[in-house]
Amino acid sequence: MKRIPLLIQISIIFAFSASAQTLSLDSCINMALRANRQIEKARLMTRQRTYAVSAMKANFLPNFKASARDLYSTGDGSFDITGGYLPTFAPGADGSLQPNVMVNPATGQPVMSADGVTPVFNQYAYFPTQTLRYKFGNIIQAGISAEQPIYMGGKIRAGYQMSKLAREMALQNERLTEAQVIVGTEEAYALLVRATEMKAVAVLYDSLLNKLQHDVAAAKNRGMASHNDVLKVSVKKNEAELQLQQAENGIRLAQMNLCRFIGLPLSAKPMPEPVGENGSVSPVGAEGISVSERPESALLDMKSKLAEQKVRLERAEYMPQVGLAVGYNYLNGLKLNDRRLLDGGNFGALLNVSIPLYHFGEGRNKVRAARMEAEQAQLEQQDLTEQMQLEATREANNVDEALLELDVTTRSLAQAAENLRMAGKSYNAGMEPLSDLLEAQVLYQQALARQVEARCQLSLSVSRYRKATGQGLR
């Protein structure tokens, strides 16, 4: 959509200071996109979510760890191994060791002790009582291990999908922020254009009154006009001066508002490019409008998908989990009777299987709660989509109404211009009083102002329509 051409060209005479800078709408938008802090914040959020995706992806791969520990303890102590008599063995006929049991020659059976249970041996060995002393001292452990999840109930995959959705949501939020900045800049630029054109209207009206004031004063000197006529023109001239000052103030406020968007100091004085006849706006109509290109639509869809992934994540917490860990560890320390007990390394592997059994319905209720949240997200998506559709339709109607208003004001301006011409001609011929000419000038000035307002409203309506339908976004 392009700006509608000016049907009535207005000559504008401005005396700008040396610090004034003429900027196009595109240059203002580019400056705003570079300077806006909210856009930079949104971009940083996108980068953060991108790193989060990479971090979640790493959960599919083994986790390697190296560890080292040094435990020092002053703990020590001792314990005794009670001594006593031990039975002996003797070589048998086949060469193997046989219990050296005493045999009764008469019966050929082992001789039993007094308890009738324990056999009596021919010989006994004596084992003296032993005292063992231990001391902890330094115990050093160092090793490397690798852990690989095999099945986590879908938790890792759900988390990875959620991280990707979060990144896509950050990208859409970045587009949404840019759209808001673009629309805000376009509106600020349109208001500055309106302010400059309203000043042009005030300058033109003031110039008409200056000429009329000069003519009435000359007519009074010739006795063709009364002092009352001079006062009438002076009153209108004072009103025109007030309007001119109000237009100046409006330009300054509009400049400050635009500077706030594009990152210039508020003391800067940017000016819009002259409005040219560079195309026209066509009626958009309210039929077949789609909001699928809007970032908000994509955000709602991703929010619904995110809620579905949360259901899977909650369900995974109560599914079987299988993991494998392998590693190599080295241990050194712990003395026994002043002799080091641990000094060496070993490989190990651990297969861990965890199966939740029952926790009084906690898992089932958490999954149900997540499902309810997912259903709420779907209902919210449907409701907000309908609201966006209504908003887009309303903005389309506003564009069509603004086009009609511009057409009406253009025709009214042409009629007011003709009325002013005829009133001036009649006044100069002495056929109409001065009040009719003053009224014609006021009507012409009001028609010019209404046309300026209509062009500004059309520009604002087009910008808001583009945002409501997601058109022209970067």
C-alpha cells in the first residue's frame, strides 16, 4: 500500500534551524530497529534460547566426568583375632590332603571328643592371638567415568522439543517486537507529517489574512471600508497567529516523539520528506482476511504445542528409566599394621534400572493437570485467534473509511477553494460584505485541515492494518 497523492498542492515555507535533518520513513524505521532496546532484548532472548537448545541436545550423548578426592582422617584403631588350636591334615594314599583324624583300631572309626560331635586329631597346630591395627590417614581416589542414558521415558526428547519450541517462540517474539516498533515509528512519522502540514495550513491561512488585511487597510484609506472591517480582519489575524504557534508546538512535540523511537536525542529536529504523489491506496475490504502471518498467531500455536510436550514430560517422570555408567578409578590409602592396603586401579560398569511403582496417584494426577493446562492453551488459542480476526476486520474497515473520508475532504476542499475564489471576486466587486469573505477563508482553512487529518488517519489506518494482518513485517 502506498500513500495517496495530494490533490491540492500546498506551498510550504519553513525557516528551519541548521540542526534540522530530513529523514525518510524507511530511514526512520531502520534507525528505530537498530536503536530500540526492546528489540535488542528480544534478540538476546533468541540467542539464549538457541544456546538452551544446544544444551538440551547434549543430553542425548554420553556425559564424561573426571573426579579426584583426597580424604584425610586421623581415625585409627585395632582389633584382635583370637588364637587357638587348629586341626592338621596328612597326605592320603592318592596324594591328596586328608584330615589327620585319630582312628580307633578296634572299630576303625574316628575317635570323638567328649561332646560326641568333634573328632579328635592326632596332631594340632597352635595359632597365636593376632592384634591388627588400622589407620586411615590419606585416602586418595581419582577416576574418569562416562554416563549414557538409554531410556528415560521420553523425558529427554520432550525437553529437547520444548527447548526448540521456546527458541521458535523467541524468534516470533522478536518479530512481534519489531512489528510494534515499526508501527510505532510509522505512527510517529505520520504525526510529524501531519504537524508539518498543519503548519503549512496555518501559514497559508495567515498569508491570506495578511493580504486581506493589507487590502482592507488600503480600502479604508480610500473611504471604501469601515474601521469595523479592519477590526474584523485583525481578530481573524490574531486567531491565525495563535494557530501558527500551536502548529509550531505540535511540530516540536511530534519531533520529540519520533526521536524517542529512532534513538536520536530529544533535542534533535528531524523533518519528514516532502509528501509526493507516489501512488494510491486501494480499498482492502473485510472479506477473506487472514491473521496467520501475525507473530501472535504463531506464538499461540507454539504455546499450545509446548503444553502438549509438558504432558509428555510429566508422563516421563513415572516411566521406567535405564542408564549405563562405565568408569576407571584409582584408590590409594588405608594402612593395616603400617602396611598400605589400597594401591591400584580398576574398571567398573553399572547398569541402573529404575521403575516407579506406586506413589498414591501422584504421577497420574500430575499428568491429568498437565492435560488440563494443554486444553486451556488450545481454548486460549481459539479465543485470541478470533479476537485477532476481529481486530484485522476492524482495521480493514478503518482503512476503507479513511479512504472515503479522504475522498470526501478532497471534494470539500475543492468546493471550499471555489467558494473562496467566488467570495473574493464578489467582495472585490462590492457585491458581498467582508464577513462573507472571512467566512469563506475560514471554511477553506478548515477544509485544508480536515484533508490533512484525513491523510494522517489514512496513513495510521494502513500501518495498523498491516500489523493486524502480519503484512510487511520483517
